[in-house]
Amino acid sequence: MVDLFQTLAEAPAGVLEMVGDSLENRAKDPAQQAILERYIGDLDINPGAVVVEIGCGTGPVCRRFAEIENVARVVGVEPASALVERAGTLADSDKLEFRVGRGEETGLADGSADIVVLHTLLSHVPDQSAILDEALRLLRPEGQLVVCDADFSKTSVAIGDADPLQACVEGNVTDRWLCPRLPGLLKSKDLEISAFKGHNRVDVAGISTGPGWVRMGADALVASGRISETAGAALKAECEARIAAGQFYAALPFVSAVARRS
Ligand SMILES: C[S@@+](CC[C@H](N)C(=O)[O-])C[C@H]1O[C@@H](n2cnc3c(N)ncnc32)[C@H](O)[C@@H]1O
């Protein structure tokens, strides 16, 4: 299993720049923005609210929260220092603060957050329980946890039966079954769900994450020795050719959940 996002803190500068670009591009996608707006609408945000995002990358989700009038402060925590640096450069509000840190141990004070956001983080971490325990430690008693992630168990770039491109999108996250197991995971932490929503996301232009997954997946298949470099290159070329010919289709459903302590 190769999950680029699990070890970004140690990644070379070129990879971090590419990941930063792709996170910023994804945040500009109207479908992605609609998902964010839908779960923001599910939250009770009282005046003076403090929001913590764990695994904030370059900070687009933090920036959106900082625009909300009732939000007083947004702290983004991220292990990759190059992304934290870029988040600082892109920060457009004095409500924003970014720190280098891991979600299992953020170093923030107990009960210091009204809202903790895990936006496309949990599918990339090996110890989801440790992240949830840390989120619960940070939350005030009435605080709300948001989990938003892609349901990678349903991701598809196939445009027909036995489409070989599909093999590229089935193994490049740490836990592709996070979303189907999310209700049980939250319950195991005594969290009560107040909103649980599915969001459809389709990319036919190939400008969003679709071709990125295919490239990453093909490289992972080659790196694990399951296919040859020639086959990997052919899969990537097939993806590029489909995009150029207007035949590309990527479906990636998302899920969002808002929960509080029972
Ligand atoms: C898919 S990106 C999402 C970034 C951001 N939330 C967004 O939506 O633009 C996942 C992020 O989680 C970070 N990450 C990975 N493992 C982590 C951990 N154990 N604790 C905190 N962040 C982590 C990665 O470095 C990466 O920036």
C-alpha cells in the first residue's frame, strides 16, 4: 500500500509543491466547495468559535472557516512543514494560525476547540483511533467534530467492464473503506451523529483529482512489482489519451459527518 499523504512530511520538495498545487486546485473545484458548504451548514457555529483543522495541508478549508463571522480563530495543524509554510503565505485573515504537528499529538490545549475538522485526513492515517482521541481531547464538552472524506471504496474511473484503468484507483489510500465504517467508528468513540451526508462528485474534464489518482495508482502498482514499468506507463498514457479525447470519467463520492459526544 502506497499512500503519498501518509508520509508527506518526509517527501521531497518537488512532491510537496505538486501536492500543494493539487490541494489548492481541488479546493477551487465548485463540487468540492459545495461539499464544504453543505457540512458548514450542518454545524452550530456560535460567536467566538475556535476551529481546529487537523491535517490542513495548504489551508483552504481553514481559510473558508475564517471567513465565517462567528468564527474567532482557526488553527490548522499539518505535519509537512513546507505545506504549513505555504498555508501561511496564502493566509488571508488574522484569524488564521498554522502549526507543524501531527494529528495524534497536536500539542494544543485540552478543551480548546469548539469545532475540530478532519477534511480528507482519516482515509490517509494508519491509526484513526488515535486521531479521534486527540480530536475529542481538543473539543469542549459541547464541541462538534466534522469528518469529511472521499469514499474510496466506490471510486471509479472505469468506462466499461474490466477496464484496466480501474486497478489504478483501488489501492492508493491507507483505508479505502473508511466511509462505510465511519458510523461505527464514531459510535465506538461515544460520538453521536447529528448529520451524515453523501455527496456526489464526478470529474469528466480530468482537471481535478481523477488523472492524479491514475498516475499515483499506476506508479504504486509498478513500485509494488505487480505490473511492469511498461504497463504502468501504458495505463498513464491511456488516462491522458482519454482526457484528450473527451472520454475520461471519474466518480468519487464523498461523505460528511458531524458528531458530538453522546
Ligand atoms: C488529502 S490531504 C488534505 C489536506 C486538507 N485537509 C485539504 O482538504 O486541503 C491530507 C493531509 O493530511 C496530512 N496528514 C497525514 N497524516 C497526518 C497525521 N498523522 N496527522 C496530521 N495530518 C496528517 C497530510 O500531510 C496532508 O496534508
